[in-house]
Amino acid sequence: MKKSLLALAVLGTIAGVASAQTSITIYGTIDAGVRHLTNANGGTATAPTVGNDSKWTMGSGGTYNQNRLGFKGVEDLGGGLNAHFNLELGWNSGTGVGDAAGLFQRTALVGLGGAWGSLDLGRQYSVNFKTIGLYDPFVYKYTGIVPLATQGGSTALTRLSNNIQYSGKFGGVGVMAEYALGEVAGSTSAGATQAIGANYSAAGFTVGTAYTQGKRANAVGGTDLTNDMKNWTVGGAYMTGPFRVAVGYADNKLNNAFGAGTEARTKDWWVGGHMYVTPAAAISVGYYETKGVSSLNLLGGAANLLGGANPNDAKRKLFIVGATYALSKRTNFYADIDNARFTNVANQPTQTGFSVGINHLF
């Protein structure tokens, strides 16, 4: 008994020292809801139908808010310096299956921070993603519907692996820069991504801009090509009391996308805002217009081939209204209705969807 009590006392002392040195936080969100969509693609792999069916789904990673489980830790190194880490994973609410891309594919970083800013290494959200989030009317909610988290027709700029990123905040000015290693033997540029960003906040106003460039390997028709990607964005938001309005623009260009000398370009602009009707109830409204210029459809995937008089000019106009009601600080009901109108997208002139569900933060 004495030995057991002594062991417990030693473990308690060690735990006390560890907790004094490092603060660890476990956090997350789980979202589950149902969604109905008209004019969806259906059929089978051998006999697909394009834009002819309606379907019910449960958001693969959360309809309103993406599911995540995260671990954050901060250690005070003294002199205003700290060491920190962040690990974050995701999963499917409907099946319970984790992300296929890997265990901590959402975030896996470690870094140092202080009054001078923060330097982080690992897989993390990109400068482009963080900048657009400052003036997205829905602040990255309904990411499976709203196109901004996948601006440019892919998730390539949501997060970057092998990323070295600096961020700093000095008064109302924020600055960011990153270099994501391509890890290609014999070349420092192949597969690499570089970006810079800046923002300013004062008196309820926030403005921001970012520029990203990079090179991607691309095999088309048996030929190895290199894509030069260039992306820039600018926008702003204003918040006063229960109201917030936001507007922004983003332009993504990719050369050699479908063969030597070809180019794919996506342009997005958006406007919207939200209002708290009561302390518990809020309404958000947004309009997002995406224009894709290429020889293939950037908006709906390979199954939705372009049609119409100008197959190189596709457009999507999305209008979405969302509402939330907070049952507590951590739990809320949500609902949305959205309508997307397409130009030059074969057999799919419009889609209407609505979603309802519950989201819990922990």
C-alpha cells in the first residue's frame, strides 16, 4: 500500500510539472445533417445520367461545419518565446470513417512563436485560404456548397503539405508568407508553392489580399508537362453590432492544364453578409459567381461536359440563404436553401438544394 501511494504521489508530481510547462487543448466539432439536391448526376459507372436525378445525402464531413478532432499544445520557453503544435483529423458523420487522405490530413504542424509572429512547419492551411476566410460571407461554412474553400477548381490551395509558413500581427496589420517544398529531386521549384499575404483591420473594417504561385507536375496524353499556377485574391468585410457584410474576388490561372499551350482559368467574385436577429438566431445570405474558361468544365467535374454555343465559357451563379439557432454556446441547429444556375453546362441548367442538421462544438 505504501509503495502504491508513493507511486501515485510521484506520478502526480510529474503530471503537475508537465501541465505547468505545456498547455494542451483537445477541441473539435461534429456535424450531422441531411441534404436534398435536384438535377444531380446519377445512374451507374457504366450508364451515368447527367443532371437528371434528385438525391438525399448526409454530408461526408459535415454539411454546415467540417468534422474535426484536434490537439493543440503550447509550451512557454521564457523570454516571450513559445513552442507549439497542432494536430487535426476529420471523419465522415454518416459512416464514421476517417479521412482517406491520412490520419492528420487536416493539420499537422509544429512551430515557434513570440511577439515577432509565428513560424510553423508541416501540413497547414495556406495563406490563400486564411486570407479569403477574412471576407467570406459564410466564413467557410457549407464548404461543400460554397466554392471558396476550393477556389480554382480543386482543394490544392486549402492546405499545403511540407509547408514553411510565417505569420505576424502588428497592431492592425497582419502579414503572412509561405514556401511549400516540392520535394522533387534535382529541382527546387518543381511541385513547390510560394505565397504572400497581408491584411488590415480597424474600426470594424477588414481588408486583405494574397498572391500565390507554384509549379505542378502534370501528365497529359503520355507527355509530362509542368503547370504554372498563379492565384490572387482581394476583398474586405465590415462588421458593426449584429451586422456583417463581405465582398471579394479571386483569380486562379493554370497553364498546360490539358496539354501544351492550353490554359484553365477560374474567376470568382462574391458578396453577402449575416445578421443576428436575436442573440440565438442568425441569418446569412451570399451570392457567389464562378466563371471557368477552359476546354473542360471546371465547375462540375468530368461528368458534366460543357455544352452550348461557347464550350470554353462556363458559369455558375450560386445564391444561398442559411439560418442558425443556438441551443447553447456549443450546439446549434442549422438550415439552408441554395440555388445554382449554370451557363454552358450540358443537361444541368439549375440545381436547388436544402439542408438541415445539428452541429456541436467541443
